Amino acid sequence: MATAAAASASEAEAEPKAGPKAEGEEVEAKEARTRRKVLSRAVATSTYKTVGPEWDQQEEGVSESDGDEEYAMASSAESSPGEYEWEYDEEEKNQLEIERLEEQLSINVYDYNCHVDLIRLLRLEGELTKVRMARQKMSEIFPLTEELWLEWLHDEISMALDGLDREHVYDLFEKAVKDYICPNIWLEYGQYSVGGIGQKGGLEKVRSVFERALSSVGLHMTKGLAIWEAYREFESAIVEAARLEKVHSLFRRQLAIPLYDMEATFAEYEEWSEDPIPESVIQSYNKALQQLEKYKPYEEALLQAEAPRLAEYQAYIDFEMKIGDPARIQLIFERALVENCLVPDLWIRYSQYLDRQLKVKDLVLSVHSRAVRNCPWTVALWSRYLLAMERHGVDHRVISVTFEKALSAGFIQATDYVEIWQAYLDYLRRRVDFKQDSSKELEELRSAFARALEYLKQEVEERFSESGDPSCLIMQNWARIEARLCNNMQKARELWDSIMTKGNAKYANMWLEYYNLERAHGDTQHCRKALHRAVQCTSDYPEHVCEVLLTMERTEGTLEDWDIAVQKTETRLARVNEQRTKAAEKEAALAQQEEEKVEQRKRARAEKKALKKKKKTRGSDKSKADEDDEKEWGDDEEEQPAKRRRVENSVPPAGEAEPGLSGGSAPAAAEPPSERQEQRAAARRRDAPRVLHDSSKDAVTVFVSNLPYGLREPAATLRPLFEACGDVVEVRPIFSNRGDFRGYCYVEFKEEAVALRALELDRQTVEGRPMFVSPCVDKSKNPDFKVFRYSTALEKHKLFVSGLPFSCTKEELEEICKAHGTVKDIRLVTNRAGKPKGLAYVEYENESQASQAVLKMDGMTIKENVIKVAISNPPQRKAPEKPEARKAPGGAMVPRQIYGARGKGRTQLSLLPRALQRPSATAAQAENGPAPPPAATEVPKMSNADFAKLLLRK
């Protein structure tokens, strides 16, 4: 059917060429556009026409496509000039986009989305030759999805005219079934092969295709039934004497496999068979039914879940691994990979099973090849692929080509390149026969080592600003091979000299590694020389290096060697101790300066607060008694402490009228009613009895913080928000002693499930400020509990963007990022007040898209800001310091102050006036140790009046 459509399209293309050429360039351009439009519509028509299993439907397809073609030509011929111009504009845009995509692919051939967009546009334009080339290029780099393969196959089937074209389509089907196990592609393959049954060997070809399809997907519990039925229908349609036995065999084979709708198949067999069903077949059928019941929970879990269903597939794989049927294990892995082809761990697990259990060369290498094509950015897959190729005796040139592909795969870490180079160098080392002094393989190994060092220095360091091999592992490996296997200590020493000049001379372990190599394959003179250099250069553990030198001289050295070693080690250790002492003194001085700054800031805050308090007290005193204008302020301060508290609590809130120049205040009647109501509410909150938190209800309670301090009615504001999650028992805001809201509260629910749903309201904005919702946990019982939802590990599919303008919105950033892949989530980082910090995290669908986005977006300018983009790898959070003794400036060891979970609270401040603080009598210092901590002296108890007098006398 599609063949006729393509033939009609070619005839329509030939008609304008036979017309006269004197109508001018404009007419020719219009005719060219008409031809292209007819061709693209013919291709679109053929795409949606699939070849059915019955052969008589092909003739019906001819008339349908002919009708579509006539409609396309008629509509094209009757188009108005305005429509031609519109089509011309669309074609211009498509052509420009095609050129842009081709240029982008010339820069980065691993851009998956770019390939898909190019194929779609070329197909829309009717560029069939270019579409075929684009598809071919993409299939060489990436495995194609089921949808892409079916689209390609339908297009090729529509253009197949003779036997050679049919062979070409067969080749495409062979490529398609190797990418993924797709029952639909196998079904299409079988149905298409039926169309060539009239050719030589056509019958054998059809049966071969169906048998391979059964081996591949016949065990598929939900989709394998279609393959069995199509095969049976084909055999039933053939008029041969032997067909009855063939159909019998297919029924019996199918009934022995656990598949959905087995009962209907058994009933169909009973109806079709003229003889009673053998007992052995019935037993196999019943056994398969029992197996089906075991598999049903896993199949139903897959049917109920949403793609990609990785967890469900993992559980299914674990179940199949316990049973141990290799065919079913392979099938469930393949089913899982169809939806999770970008999950490297799944490929690693599958290939590991094949390497250790099946060990079939073609199958193992095929899976490894597909793995690196699906996840080319994963170095572990490439390393395993190289090992598998070596294990199965693949030609050296093929392995070398595979390694070169790995280098161009675009890894996202510098260490990944070190790992792939190590895998390849290990392979080359195993090829060398070290019994010979010189060989081609040995020279190739040495040149590979040199190339690896050059590659890491130029290519990797230029891209990542680091070589990925700070410890020079590759160079160390090379030195060990030269020393142990090639007996070339001179080359090994040169390599170690180079290692030490790359910043490793300060590490004791590097010198000891070199010393051990010299000890095993060198001589004593070079060992002594290496240790002497180590004593002078090591800065992390010089004592250990000195001890090794002295041990060697004690065992092998002369008296002169021993004296030199002792002198050098003592001199070096004395210098090290002096440096450490200076560093400790400097650190102590800095700590003391920091403490003094903290004390100064505390004193400044205290003085500022006291001055503010005095001003408020003076204003309130003057407003109370006009007749005492001549009274001195100092005498006024002698009032009782209880009276002072009432005066402090009566200070008017912000916005109230200020006292006049004469010292009088505005009359009370002039206060706004709203402010008086606020004062009364604050007084009620202040006088309300304190409700202690019930820790037994933590499971049904959430802790809400970072709320605006200006919330007048926190409970009334927050209750509607949390009632959307479920029934709210109580919203309990926390107020200060003056009745001011402290910015946090507790929300209690009836059920624990509702409290868990309420956690989803975290960072929702309340009056322009993001509120924090976290579980209610008693930190005194769970001191290590932390609420931190964001990962601090390396996330290869997530980007960290810095330098963003503060005005950049989430939608604007998403518009920029989605050009490089599928964006799953974007999080703009804000401070506690909800203000942007110019940072963002962008999560892509997979690691490949993230790595491409880094290359394209790093250094991009957004609103005159140059942004920086990198793979998300937050620094590890430092663990809180354990309370330990620290040195005071005087040298004595003082125990570190232990604070609570929220730091140093107000209740931990000393409430004793400085005038009463006396240094306690300290015990005598120990003879060989620090002085013991001072004993606490008992302070006489004082009343509130005593405290007031002391404060007022200042």
C-alpha cells in the first residue's frame, strides 16, 4: 500500500518537469514547493499505514494512498499565492533549523535530542535521502527506541519496490531487534517476512523469523501471546499435509509457558484439535498455570505502576534470580532496560550476570556494546566492556578502537579518564611477554603510558582544571612495571623524580612507596639517598620517615652513616617542632583576637541596650508626673523593680506619637484603636499560662519556623494552610515574655499520616517569607537528628548554577535549560527571608543531558551576568566538634563550653553582676600536668531588691 503511495508521489514529481520552462523562475519555484509538499504528505500517509497480517489488505492500501495522493495534489494545485508564501516561510524556517542542527551535531555528535529533531524536520520536508543518512548516523551512536525504529521501518517499507529493497528492509529489522527486545518490532518483522513468501526461500525465512521471535520474547507474559498467535495463524494458512503437526506443536509449546490468557488458548486448542489432548500436555498446562500465579503479583505491580517502574523491575529481577532460569532472567533484564535504558547500575548488573553465569561470547559482547551506547558517560561500563572483549579473545585492533571511542564519550569527571586509561594500560600490560628484552607489545605499552600522561595533562586538565590523578597513579604503575618486570631501575627513578616534582614530595607515604621500590629492586645507596631527601621534604609525618631512616641505618649502616642520620633527623625534627610551636602560637593569638572582638561586640550591644532602656525609662517617667519636672533622673530610678517592669511593658509600640519637646506625651485617647487592641492582645498573650510541649505527641506534630515576626494572629493565619492536609487539633504559636511572636510554632494533627502530608508545605511562602516545616523531634533524646532534604553527594544528573542575576525567575532559567535536555526540576536558592542568592540547582533527566548542558551553558551571559555551571557536588558538611579541652591564652587546659542544640541560649548567660564575680581559689598545679579546673565557689543568694539596688547604683 505504501509502495503505491511512493510511486504516485514520484509520478507527481515527474509531471511538472515535463511542462514548459518559459513561465519564469517564480513558476518553477512554486512547482518545486508543490512537489516537495506532495512528497512529504505521501511520506506522512505511509507512516500511519501499517502492513497488516492479511495479504489481501495490501491491495486496499493502494487505493487509500492513491486517494490521499490525489487529495494532496489537488490541494496543492488549488492553493492560493498567499498559501504558497506561507509555505515558503515555513520551509525557510525549517531549512535554517536543519542547518543549525547539522552544525551542532558537527560539534557534538553525542547530542541525542539534536539527532531526533533533525530526523523529524528532514522527514517533514520530505528529504528522504537525508533522513536515511541522519537515521543511519544516529543508529551508529545510539540505540534507537521502539518508536524511532517503527517509524524508520514503515518509511523504508513504503519505498521498497523490488527484491533488493526487501533485503535492505530485512537488514534494518535485524538491526532493530538487536537494540532492545521489543515484541512489537518482532511482530512487524514476522508480518513483513510473510509478504516475501513467494520468493525463493520465503517460507523458511518466515519460520526462521518467528522462531527467533519466540526465543526472544515468547516468554513475555503480557505481550508474548501475540507472537504465538501470529505464528499459528501463518502455519494454519499454509495448505500442506504437515501443517497440522506444526500447529499441534505450537499449541503444546505455548501451553507449557506461563502466559496471560492461557485458559483461552487451552480452550481454542480443544476446539481446534480433532483428537483428545494428551495427558502430558494437560500436565504441562497445569504446571504453567501454577507458575503464572507466582508471577502474577510482579506483573500486576508493573501494570499498576507508572514508567519507568525501576523499583518494580528490580523486585522482579530479584525473584527471577532466585529461581535461576537463564532465559527468564535475560528477558526480565531486557524488559527493564526498555524503560530504564539510561540507568547505568542496571546495565552493570545485567552484564555482570552474563559475564559470571552465561559466558556466551556473542550475547555478552552484544549487551556490553549496547550498554556503552546507552550510557556512554559511565566509565565503569567502558572498563567492563574492555575486560569482556579481552576475556573473549577479541582482536587487538577492535579493542583499541573501542578504547578510542571511550575517550571521546564525554565523561563528566577527570577521574573517569584516569580509570579508563588504567583499564586500557592493564590490558596492554597483559599482552607483553616480559621474558623478551624488547618486543612490539612492550614498545606499544610504553608509548601508551607516555600518551596517557600527555592526554591527562593537556586534554583533561584543560577541561576540568585538574588532571584527575594528583597522586600520579599511572606514573607509579609505570615505574613499578619498569622496575619489577623490565629490570629498568633507571627509568623507574626518573619517573619517581617526576612524581615528586608534581607536589607529592611533602607526603611521607609517597617517599615510603619509592623507598620500598628501591628496597626491592634497587640498592642500599639509592635507598639511603631517597630517605635523606624524604627527611628534608616531608611535612605531614616527618617522624615516621625519620624512624624508617634510623631503622635502616641501625640494620645496615656504618657508624658514620648512623651519625649522619641522627644529626639530620634531630635537626629536622627540631625545625618541625619549632614551626609547629609558631603555628600554634599564631593560631592561639588569632583565637584570642577573635574572642576579644566577640567580647567587644557583646559590650557594645549591652551598652547600646542599656542606653536605649534608660531613654525609654526617662520618657515614661516624665509622662507620668509633670509636677516633678525639677526632680533628678537618678532619684527617679530608685523606684521598685516591680514598678519598673510595669513601666517597661507599657512602652508604646513603633508608630505611636513621640514625646514632645517639653517632655509631655500625647494623651492616651489619641492612640489608634488598632494599636490599643494589639497592646491588649500582647498583654493577654503575656499573661496567658505557659503550655509545655508534650513530647508524646511528636508523631502527630510538626515544627514550623522562619515565620514573619509581625504576624498578628499566627494561629488564625496558619490554620487554613494546614487544614488543607487534614484535621488540625491545635496551632500553638510561641510568644516571648513580652507577648511578642517569636517566629515559630507547633501544629498538632489528629493522625500521623496528616502530619507527614503537612511536611510537603515546607518552604511555602507566608507573607513574603518561606516557612520551614520539619518533623517535631526532641533533640535532647535525638541529638544527631537533622532535617536536610538535599543531597550533599555528587549528583551527575544535577547542575549547580552560580552568578545568576537576582531578578532571574525559575521560568526564565527553565526556558534556557530545557534547550539542552529534559528539565525535571529547578530550585532557586534563597535566604531565610526568601530573597534570591543568585544560585540554583537544575535537575536533568539523565547524566548525558547534564554533561551537555555544562558544556553549553558554562560562561553564558544572562542579563549582563556571566554564570558558572558545574555538576552538583556540594562540599561535605563538617561534623560538629566534640566538646574537648582547649588551651587558654595562659597555657592552662580549660574544658570547652558545651552548648545546647540551638547554640548558646539566653538562659546560659551569667546572671551574676561583675561586681560579685570573684576569682575562685585554685588548687596547686600538678607537678607534671596542667592545673585542674577551678572549683566553683558558692555565691550567697540575693533577692530581687538586692539585684535592683546593685543595678541602679551603676
